[in-house]
Amino acid sequence: MNLKTARILAAAYHILMLYFVTWPGLLPFAKAEPLVFGLPFTMAWIAAWISGSVVCLILLDTVEKRYRTKDGADD
């Protein structure tokens, strides 16, 4: 995967995350039942998006490390 594609995918994920953890994107998922790992569904939904964000940023960093030059500047 090239650097530009990785950055676009990471940005798209975070834009979707912004929509689905705020109003109105959260409305279909705003309920207390069922419990997921002991958390109300809404909290588990937000925690899943945050966890996905961590994974997304780790993958983006892995791709960016391949494209870094010796002096630290990127394209």
C-alpha cells in the first residue's frame, strides 16, 4: 500500500468515526441494552470505534515508517 492511500483510508476512518460517535450518527445505537462486556451498548460502540482508531493509527505509522527518508522528511 502506498503512503497516499494509507493516509486517505485513515482519514476516511476517522471521518466515519466522528459521525458514528456523535449525534445524529449515534442515534440508532443509543440504547442501554444489551450489555457488551458489562458495558451499555452505547459505551461499547464508542469504545469499539476508539479501539479501531488505535489500530488504524498503528497501521498508518507502519506504512509511514517504510516511506520515511533518512533525514526525517516525507514526500
